[in-house]
Amino acid sequence: MKKLEKLVALLLAVVMICSLAACGKDKGTDNKTTSTPAPTATAAPTKEPSGDNTNNDFEGSGTNIEETIEADQLVFPEGTTLRMATGYNNNKTGITIDSETAGEGITLADGVTYHAGDLKPTWVEVEKRLGIKFEDKWTGAGSASKEFDYWKEQLDQVDMVAGSAATLSEYGQAGYLVNIAEYLDLMPNFKAYLDSNSIVRLSITGSTTGDNKGAIYFSPYFDGVDDIERMPLMRTDWVVKLLDGDGEFTAAASGNTAAPVYEPYMPTSGKVAVDVVALDGSKTESITKDYDAAGNIVANMNAKGSMSGVEAVNMLRTYIDTAYNGYYGTTRSNLFIGQNAAWDADELVALLRCVVANAQTLNGTDTVQGLFSREDANTQRRVDMFRFAGTLFGVRGLESRQDYLYLGTDGMLHDARGEEETYVAVERMNAMAKEGLISKSFLEQSDEKSSSMLENDLGFMSYDYNQTQTLMNQTKLQDGEKYMAVMVPVARWYDGTDVNGVYMRFTESWRSVKTDGWAISLAGVGDDQNKLYAALKLIDYAYSKDGMILMSYGPDAFIKTNADGSYVTFNFNGAQMPVIADATYDELWEKAGGNYTNYARFYLGSTLSFVKSQAFEYQCTHAVGKEGAGYISTAIGLGTIKHPILAVTDNPWYTSIPTVLPNTKVENEELKGLTDLTESFAATKDKVNYLCNIICSGYSGEGTSSRADMLKTVRETWNNGLYLDNKQTAWDRLLVYYGEVK
């Protein structure tokens, strides 16, 4: 079968793609008054890798819903009750106010006082608009997956339930959840959404065989789409302090670099040309890393051995001047933090050595930590360290939308857990750890967080969301200190265009369907058509114009309005979107420290599922968050950062994996039996992940005492082959189904 018939990128082009921003206290928005509410969404253009052809067989990649359509056939009595085991993760993120948040009673920006157990404002408004009564059954188990685990043996006790997309598809296949696809003709807004985004429907398809072909068992959740997700973040003021200026670097006191362990990843001789964005952001230009002239900075440092922090900085300065033939001038920091940045893994290691050895200069103490994660004791956040390794060393599958899957240039599914290059990458991270370049708290899994790392000037760099992390420029850092997103690194990626690989920037961290969703319990609604129709109405309304605004912003009381009651709007990614009320803005800082997502989930009850617009979030973006995100956005737009594609591509390597694949009940049972494989590479709190363990302490344990042992255990003992066979079979069936509905 030809590649175009074998491949489909089951990605989305939904609403509001500017998820690069984070809430920060600068109110500068380009507001304008309009007489009608804004269109809900526009789609970003597809950004293709150079030389990669795209076949846009599907039209209507955006939503651009002009109006809310009344679902006339979904009729039920006023006050029909739905029992909702739904929320986002913990007990603060359900549809009702939890006791800790409420205290003795909490008055929000709408002027209403809420008590523990009261519906949050968004859900009060849903009751008013739809005539549905909500009974909160959410346990706050810690995640949507754990919530479903609690209810799966008693689904007759709930009508709607949250869960992971994979689990909901599995239980839908097994007959426990309502097949929403059977009712699409009654759901005009959801149907219109899917009709205008054909590949969205494919990405949530739960079955491609038998009577349930084309089944949909959950409503998808979108937290930004067609946009970068995680990115490198640095204390950029430290980079400036170490690298910029005329003459040599001097310091009153410095430590020494550790005995070198990390070995060069980039070449040690020859020249490598890379494309960068010009410093002013107006165009691209090609620059050269000249290893013949400068050598490789890691090799240079390793030959010297342990040295003073001052000597290390001057060695790095000389390398930058020589390797780039004076391109960066005396503003050498731009190699790492500028719009025209071109840094790679080796240059980062050299910088980390300089940072760690110059604590006195940077924070006035004897200790600075290099790389850290948001929560060094939480596996859910610790996994960002090996995700970063994938970006640093050109390894696919470490930031996949589903498990560790990616499509190879051969058009077949691959699993990074069974690929040798994965272990080479984490071994390199382990070498960095041995040199003290990764935070001690990460290695020891002690309770250190990014907030304390920044507030106490302890940490230099992480790989995380720009949204929540850069707002700490307002809350944790002092004047002159700056924590900013920086450019994705240059690495050698084997995308099939050159047998020797291509030195370029690529990020696998690309937004798609979230891994959680909400489903309708078949046993819960039973034969009660009123309950069923109420649940369908809720889903349908959430994908309407009015519903999308409500599920992102909360009720109109939290939105700025004109005298006639219409929204005040601003231009966001080509669409007019509502401006938040001044009282809302002040309250999100007072109650959530400027973190829009926490404010929306904890207090408003919005952004728990369905479609999350980034327009609210963008309005409270900190200036530093905008700056770094702007550099990256420009690079993506000009094609110097490549990423998975939202279309069918000739080169399968650029096709993103869907969040779920439609495995059969039998296949799902086989997959569920692979507990050693799944539990050894978990990405949730208090679970084990061998890739993190290898970064910290190398290989250890029976069957995992070396790279060869690890690969053999994964492939044979833990049956990675059976996992891949089942996933490949489901993928192949989905491609056939794609051809039928195309």
C-alpha cells in the first residue's frame, strides 16, 4: 500500500493555539469594543517541514463556529439530574467548591458567596442554560484515570464519568459506555465540529470493526492544539552575566568544575550549517558551527579536566567567538537565549558546567543546581527530564501523544522503550548527573519544586510549560532576574531525508487531544432517555460557540461587557475573543497567584474538559512569558523549528500518533496483561519509571544491569513485541477506515 494510503496524522486543528503564554501582571491588551460576541475559533496554518509534502485531503481544519445551534431533538424535563463523577484531577478541580477552597464561605468576582459543596459558577450557569440538575459524585481521586478506577465496578451509580482516553475507549468497546456516535444527528454542535474537523473524529474513534465501526466513547478535551507544548526555560540573566561583555570573565570567587564524565554528542571536527531566525525576527539565515576552527567545547573541556569556574567561562566564551566566527559578538548569550539562538546539547553541558562552578557569582552561595523538574519528587513531573533528553539528542517517542509510540520512516509504529537510542540518550543524562549538572533533589527524589528553585536562586533550567512557569517572574523573582523560554536545541534527527541525519530543531512536544475525557455510563443512564439526552445535550452544548466560551471563561459575570450587554473583545489569533472583567483579573492574582488554569479549575469550574481556549490565559501573560514564547513562535512560523504535522504527509516520520488507537476487546485484554511494561515506564505520581532511574543512577537490578539487558528485558520478558503488534494492527485498521470516510 502506498505511504499516503498507509498514513494519517490523527491530529487536530481546533481552537486558540496561543498556549505559549503564562499569566503575569501586565494588562496590556489591544481591546476594542464590539456589539456582538466573538467567533469561537480560527485554525493556524499547517507548518510543514522543509521538503515534506502534505496532502490536505480533509477540508475545514478549523472550527470557526459562527453560532450556537439549538439541539431541538434533545428534549428532557427541566431539572433532569445527572450524577457527575467528573473533574480534572484532585478534589479542588471538580464541579463543586471543596471545603478547603470554600472555608467559611468564599465570595467571587460575580459577587456571589459560595460554600463547600456548592456548584462552581460555570456549572450553576450550565444548570440555568440547559435545565439540567447536577449531582456531584467526584471523589477527587488524584487523576481522571484513578477516578474511573474507583467507579468502574459501580458504573450504575453515575451518569457521566471522567477517565483516560485509552481506558474509556477500552470500556466502551467492552459495552460499558454509551456510543456517542449513534446520536450525532441529535447533536448539531458536536456534529458540526466533527464535520469541520474530520481528522478529529478519527482521533477519537473507538472502534473500526463490526457493528460499532466509527464508535465514539468519550468527548475529547483540548488544551490548545497545533502549538508547542513544553519548552526549555532558563535563568537568562545568569547566561548574560557569564557570557556577555568585552575582555575576559572575572569573579571574586568561584568553584571548580567536576571531573568530566559527559562525552561529546556533536561532531569534534568539520562544519555544521544550521538555519536560525535573524536577531530581529524578520527572516532566516544560515550560520556555521566550525569545529575545525574551534573544536568541540565538551572535548576541549574534557581535555583540560577539572578547572575553575572562571577558566570554564572563558573557555566557553572563546569557543563561541571562534566556532561562530564572531557572529554573536560580545552578546554571546544570544547563542542560548536570543531569537537567533543555535545552541546544542554539548554547548548546553558546557554552559551548565559554568553555571554550577560559579555559584558565588550567580547567587552568592556555594551551590547552584543545573537542570531541575517542576516537582523533583513527583514522577508525573520527573519524566520531563527524559522528555528533554529526546529533544537534546534527537530521539523520537519520548514525548509521544500515546505511550512511547512514533511512526518511523518505514511507515511502521515504533516504541521508544524498545529502541537503543533511547537508552543512549538517558545514559548521556546520567553522565550529566554524575557531574552534578542535574539537581541533587531530582537525583534523590526530595521535595523540591520549581517555585523554591527560583525563589531561592537555586536552579538554572527546566523543561516545562511556559504558561505556569514564567508567571514566577512576578511572584518569585526580583528585579533584574529573568526566567524565560529559550529556543529548542539543534540536534541530529533521522527524519529519512538524509541517511546521516539532519542537524535541525525539532520538537515532539506538540499539542493534540488530551489523554483524558468524559464519557456517559451505559448502566448509569440505563433506559432513562431523559438522562441520556441531558448528557448528550451537555456534550453538544460544550462544542457550541456559547459553550466554548462558558467552558473557558466561566459565566458572563466574569467577562467585560459593553453597556448593551455584548462582550468587549480583543483580537486573538485572527478572531475576536472576550476580554475578562477587571474584577476577574484582580481575583485570579489574589486567589491563584496569576495562574489562570488553577483559577479557572479551582474557582470557576471551567477548563475541566471539552475545549479550553487560550484567549483568557493570554490576557494575563507576563511580559517575560511573551518574550520567550514570541521567539519560539516566530521560529516555528519561519520553519526553523519543525514538529509533527496536522495532515497526511508523504514522510511518515512527521505524522503524529493519535492519543488512542481503536484496539478490539481481545487486543485490549492482551495489552492490559503487559503490566511489567506499563508499570516500569509510568508517568504518574508515586510510580516507577526506569528512564528516570537510569538518569539518576544508571543501570541496576536483575535484567536491567546494562543497556543490553534492559533492551532484552523490554523486548522479550516484558513483551514489547506483543504491545507493538496490537498497536500496529489497530493502526492499520484505522487507516482502512480513514480510506472509507475520506
